[in-house]
Amino acid sequence: MQTIIYILPELFLSSAIMMLLIIGVFVKKSFKLVNFLTILVLFFSAVLVINQPEEIVKIFNESYIIDRLSIIMKVLTFLFSLFVLISSKDYIKENNIDKIEYPIIILASVLGMILMISSNDLIIFYLGLELQSISLYILASFKKDDEKSTEAGLKFFVLSALASGLLLYGSSLVYGFTGSTNFDIISQNLDQNSTGAVFGIVFIIVGLAFKISAVPFHMWTPDVYQGSPTSVTSFFALIPKIAALTVFIRFMYIPFINIFNQWQIIIVFLSIASMILGAVAAIGQNNIKRLIAYSSIGHMGYALAGLATGTISGIQSSIIYLIIYLFMNLGIFSCIFMMKSEKKYCETIDDLSGISRNQPILALSFLILLFSLAGIPPLAGFFAKFYIFMAVIEAKMYTLAIIGLVTTVVSAFYYLRIIKIIYFDKPKKEFDKIYNWGLKFSLALSSILVLIYFIYPTILIDIISSIKIY
Amino acid sequence: MNFPILSLIIFIPLIGAIFIFITTGSQKNVEKNSKYIAIFTSLANFFLSILLLFSFDNTTSEFQFVEEKNWIDGFISFKLGVDGISILFILLTTFIVPICIFSGIQSIKFKIKEFLIAILVMETLMLGVFCSLDLIIFYLFFEGGLIPMFLIIGIWGGPKRVYSAFKFFLFTLLGSILMLIAIISIYWITGTTDIISLLNIRIPNEYQYLLWLAFFSSFAVKMPMWPVHTWLPDAHVEAPTAGSVVLAAILLKMAGYGFIRFSLGLFPLASDYFTPLIFTLSIIAIIYTSLIALMQDDMKKLIAYSSVAHMGFVTIGIFSINKQGLEGSIIQMLSHGLISAALFLCVGVVYDRFYSRMISSYGGLVNFMPKYALVFMIFTLAALGLPGTSGFVGEFLVLIGAFKKNMLVAILASLGVILSAAYMLWLYKRVVFGRASSPELKEMKDLNRTELYIFISLVFLILFIGFYPEPLLNTINVSADNLIINYQTNLEFHLEKINK
């Protein structure tokens, strides 16, 4: 009975999914209702998670862990899914994807991520991962009469299934060489010289790198981001990263911490490759969703750089980076949802040239968010990078720091290019006025937070510092 | 004094910018109100900084008006303070910004509200650079200035504005990002980023050289020194007049200030070691860019190249590391701030009337614009360092300082003085004397009242510093002495360590 209290959010969420499915089927034209209820469910799940006890609890034969890390990450997952749903409401309606399945599948994938975040066992982890992946395949191809969306879904499915297979193979190797699927026991039994286990870990890292879209396992990202409906892209760009990064942290620092020397090189490589590709490949893009895809690859590179340090401040910096990244990208996607000209959503960057004339506030928010993504002080994006470099230099990894900073300059170029088109070019189109309050709210929230973060930067550190990994 | 006067000076422009941002109403009213707000805040700030100067105690080298607030727990505090070196730059900033605003109001034709916001935000950031007593805070302000300047060049600039804005942004970002690594490294080496405590901590020998180079990369780009000066002519040429003025008068000085405060203060061993490098680059800058300036047919470009040459004097003065050199370079920076601002305004005056920056489009202006010809002459003479103008005091002191340190450097640098006379006088001759190149020039109106007041105030200051630099030197004196003494004791300490 005691254990049920601890998994109350998960229970609530799964029963809500079933209830919503029933409501959706039996009530006619129920998309609005289901969407609204989904937002409520996400909100109450977040409340339930916040109210969980602070001590570390391991339940179900120590295969499920509830600690500060999982609580913070779950709250983030719920809140940002909620924001994504609120901000994409109009888009869903206008693109005829307002089917009841849409919010329900989002809830299902959120449930999968919650399981991943709390898993302390390879099997639970894999269960959660598959639940979220399968939901994401469906979401990517949700606009089923659209060629690109279908293609995105299929591509994502094939590649992701391969990655899951690798992950599973890696897990089985680890199980074979350590005799358990439980993280704590793996950590005790892992032998530094056991080649088999190291192989298993490499496979697991490959699988995780795929989920977080780190180079060289990033191939799916640009196509899927571009092909999927924008509402789905915004979900893809934000929410799965939270779970994937949490799992990354947990895997590296609990079961595999003893062979830190082996995996550190891999993570450093992933991080450097992602930062470079994210900076260079985005330069030539003209589709804004594709550009965001490359930029998110680059940003995950920075988050991994924090992880690669192997210190507690490194983990904290990664988490701070993730949180600020979420806010910035929420804002960017709100801007993309607002870029509407003659009732059509614009996707190419060149279309943006009119907004500084007709929608000065939108243009200003876009400007703030883009400078923040580029990491220019005093905006929040600078602090995100700053903490990462603090941790990296503390660990005396100067090469990583210098490469990271140089790629910052390169990536500044393409963010500046968007700003140039918004502010310096002659306007081509009139942009429609947007009246959706949800969209305005999420844009205002993210851009104001990004702008005024420097007034009280301690706030995130206070939240993060309570996280204990070991 | 507990009254937070420095925070007030820093944040008044920002508050003004917020007020401008929230003004609403009809287009005309908004523009009128935002002009009033901008003028009011910038002038209020100027008077406040004069108040600061009067309550400043120039008999001590301690930092004054220090305020400290906890910012990131146990790590960085928001710390401000001024000494004899930085207070003059604060005055320069608060003096130049109202001039930019007046000039902007006259010449900017669209998005005037946004322009004023950008200038005021810029002022906050520039003042922050000179006041901050924490490396991280310094970096925040130093780097944050890129955003408004990028927008000023890009939105209100000339035809090639996009290229120039990008070049400016990426050059300076690349330079200063290495400084960020250095700052973080300093934190991990010494455990603090507080400048006052850092000045008393000796940074271990083995770190000095790399850290110095990282800081150098940032300041050299901003200064700008040869060969990374190429962004400056582009940025100057394309920026609107007010933007060029801010850029030349204040932004470049942030680098000189950085050299004095950080390179000399924190890394004496490396500064000593790299002095020949600085001297070489500065000499090349002085002679090479002066020759380039001779060949320019664009007025703004000519003045931009002359800025690079003048900044060469500043770096020579700083790294001569004696009292005359240091004081001379500070005076040179202040006077260049005034003179280059004035020259860019002079170009702006004719550009607003005739829409050309080419020297060949003008000629014989003395016939149609006598007042203009007079002020332009004063500024030209000041720029070439005529005795009695501020330009002379700075260059003279720098050359004395350089002579004490290295005679060859002084001789080569004084070549620059001759060259600057050549290009400035030739410029003046081609624009003001001679025959008018086109009949439309006869329509040109002489200076209007606002322009005249701006120029009179500039002329007054330039001549004042030229005839009576005593008050300035008194303000700098104690701080400069203290800096040099600290430098020498620290250097001896480090050298002893090497010998052991």
C-alpha cells in the first residue's frame, strides 16, 4: 500500500489515458473536450509529482526510483507538454489533425518518458522507452494524407527501431556480464576489464545518443523535424530531450560510473561532433524547422559536454542547460506558430522579413530568443553556456571548452541571419494578427524569462543543487 | 557613501529605455515623447556623473563608491566601483551619449523610437563596463554591447550594412569568447572573480602567458589593433552617424580600459614579456593604417583608419608602463573620444544634406558653410595633434613615455604624427577649399542651431583639455601611480620566482 503513494502520478496518468480514450470514443466531436482534459491531466500530474516526498525511495524490488532528479524532470516534462499543447492548439485545428487520438498519444508518450525518468532497472527503462517511441512514431506521421509527414514517421520508425535494437542488445550484454538488470547491482558488479560489458555499454550509449539526436546518430532529426506537423515538431524538440538526458545522466553516473574513463571519451566525441555539426550544417538551411533541428543537435552537444566532465557540477550545468534550452525553444516554436501570412503557416526563413514591420512585439521576442540561443549575455542562453564552461574548465578539459566556444561563434552566424531577415530586409508579406491567448502566453512567458533571468540567476541553481546522484 | 550612485548612473538609461518602450499613442506623439524621454534621461545621467566627479576623492587610489550585492550565491557578486582611471570614461560616455541622441534625432528617419531604445541600452552596457569590479559582470556588459550595436548598424546603416554588422559581431564575439575561457580559468585558479581581490593575488607564472593572450585577443579586436582591425572601417562606414560616434568614442575605449585594468593589473609578467609584440603591432598600425588613410576617397573610412592609427598610440602608451605613457594614453583615449566623435558628426552633417560620403563629391564648402568650415578646421587640427588641442597633450605624453622605454618605438610612432597631419589636412583641403564639384552644393545650408551647440560643446572640451589638462591629470594621477607601483612590485616578484 505504501508503494502506491509513490507511483500515484503514474497511476493517475495511465487511468486518465484510458478514461480519455473512452470519452473520446463515446462523446461526439470531442476533440476540444479531450484536449482540455489532457491539459488538466498534465497539470494535476505535475501537482502530484511536486507533492512527492523528498527522500530517495526505491520501490518494486528497487527497480523504480523516486528522487529529486526524477521529480524535477517529471515536472518539466508535464509542464512543457502542457505548454506545447496550449501553444499548438490553433495549428492543430487548422491543419486538420484535431483528432482525439492526438492528445491521448501525447499523454501516452509522456507516460513512457515518466517511466524512463524514474527507471532504476534496464527492463523498466526499456519498457518506458518503447512506450514513448511507439507513440512518437504515430505522432510523426499524424498528418496521414501528407507525404512528408508519412515519410518522416516511417524514417523515424525504421531508424529508431534499429537504435532500440542496439540498446536492447547492449542491455543484454551488460546483463550477461554483471548478472543483473538493476542499476545498483550492475554498478557493484561491473568489472573495469570486462570487454563484454564495455561493448554492452557502447551499444547502450549509441542507443541513447540516437534518442537525444547526438552526432553521428542524428540523421533522422532534420527530416523528422521538417516533415512532421509543426505541433509535433515542437513536441519532439522539447519533451523527449528531457527524458533522454535524464536517462543519460542516470546510466552514466549510477551503473557505469566505475568505468568513467572508458565512456568519457565517447561522450566527449559525441559532444564535440554534435557541437560542430549543429553549428556548421545549420548555416545553409532555409526551412526554419530544419534549422531548429540542427540547432537542437548543437545544443544537445553542449549539454553532453557538461555530462562528460564526470563531476557533480557538470551534471548540474547540463540540467540547467536543458531547462534554459526548453524555455528558449518553447518561445521559438511559439514564434513559428505565430508566423502566419494569409492564413498559411510560413516555414521558410525568407518569409520572415515582414514581421518587424507589422508585428513589432513578435519580432522583438524572436530577437531576444535568437540572441539567447546564440548565447549572448545578458540573456539566459549565455548563462546556460557559462555554467557548462565553468564545469568543463573545472575538469581541465580545455580542448572541449575551446571547441565549444568556437562553435558558439559559428552558430551565432545563422541566428544572426534570421535576425537580419527579420529586421534588416525589406518586408515582403503582411502577417496575420494572432488572437490565441495560449500562444501569446507561452511566447510572453518564455521570452520574458529569458530576458530577465540575469536579475536572479540563483533561482535555477537553488532548484538544481538539491539533486543528488550518487 | 551608501547611496548607490553608480547603480543609478548605470540603470537610469535602461529605465529611460523601458519608458520609451511602453509609450503608446499615435505615431507622432510616440516619437515626440520618446525623444523627450531620451534627451531627459541622458542629460540627467550626464549631470549625475558630473556630481560623481565632484564627490570623487582624487587623493586615494582606492576604488570609491563601491557597492556590492550578492548575485549568484557564493560565487559572483554584483560589485561596482570607480577609481581615477574609470571615472573619466564614465564622464566621456555620459557626455557622448546625449550628443548621439541629438544627432540621431536629426538624421534618423524611421523607427526613431527603437533607435533611442538601442542607444540608451547601449549606454547602460557601456557604463557597466567601466564601473564593474567583477570579471564576470565586466564580461556581461562588455559582450552585451554587441546586441544593440549590431542592431544600430544593421537597421539604420548604409547600403552594405548587413555585411558590416555581421563582420563586427562575429569578429568581436570570437575575440571576446576567448576572454570568457580566461575568466573562468582565473576563477578556478584563484577562487574569485572579484577584481579588487584579484589585483592583490599573484597569478602563478605558468598561467600568465596564456591568460594574457586570451584577454589580448578580445581587447585587440575591440581596440582594434592591426591585423584584426578590418571590421572597424566597414562598421564605421555603414553605421549611422550616431552609431559611428558611439563606436569610435566609447566602444574602442573599452578595450584600452581593459588593457590598463586587466592586462597590466593581473598579468604583469606576461605584459612585460609581450610588450615587444604590442609595440610591433602598434607601430605597424600607426604607419600602415595612416598610409591607407591617405588613399581613402570615403571620408568616414578615412576617419576610421585614422582611429586605428590613434589607437596605436594608446597601446604604445599603455605598455610603456611609466607614468607619462599611461597618463598620456588615457588622455589620448579621452581626446580621441571627443575628436573622432566630432569628426564623424562633421561627416554626418554634410551626409544628411548631400547624401554622399565621397570626398570627391564635395569641395569649396567654405563658401557656402562658413561655420561648418570653422569647426571642421578645429577638429582637423585637433586630430593631427596641434598644440593647444587635446590631441597634442595625449600624443605628446605618450611619446615621452615611449621615449623612456624604447627610443626606436618613439621615433617610428612620431612618423605617425606627420602622416596624420598629411591625411587630415589633405582631407580638409579637398572638402572645404577648392572649387565646388557640383552646382547643387550651393544649396547646402550651414549648421543649424542644434548642430552648432553640439559642436561648440565639443570644441570647448577639446580646447579646455588642450590648454589646461591639469584637472584630468590630477584625477588620474594617484591611481596611475599606484597601478605602476603595483605592476613593478608584482613583476619583480614574478621574475624572482623564475630566477629561483
